[in-house]
Amino acid sequence: MPTTTKTVCLQVELPEPLYDSIQEFVESRPDWTRDRLLCAALSLFLLQHGASSRETNRLYLDALFARPSDAS
């Protein structure tokens, strides 16, 4: 039985060059969205810095390999 992950809305201020890089990335890769990119980046950062949650690992792999989220 698939697990359901709840989502939250996050508002964050980013330096404009970072935002521009994100936009360029997703515009040149139609299979990526900003949400997918940020989920992959944040979960990878957390895993690299000691997070050991299986859920964080699953979210990273789902974002990286474009497995559909159950929360949509």
C-alpha cells in the first residue's frame, strides 16, 4: 500500500541569481519542475548533513527518478 505524503506551502526569499538558475534549469528540462528540483535539492542536502529518515531518502529518490508523488 503506497504511503501518502502531506505537503506544505513554503515561501522563501532567494538571491536572484539562484532563482534565475532554477528557472533556466526547469525551462531547459521539461520533465523537471521547480517543486521537483527543490524537493530533490533539499532532501539531498539533509541526507548529506546527517538526516537519516527513510522518508527523506524516499522523497529524494522519488524526485530524482520522477516517480509520481501520492500527495498530488
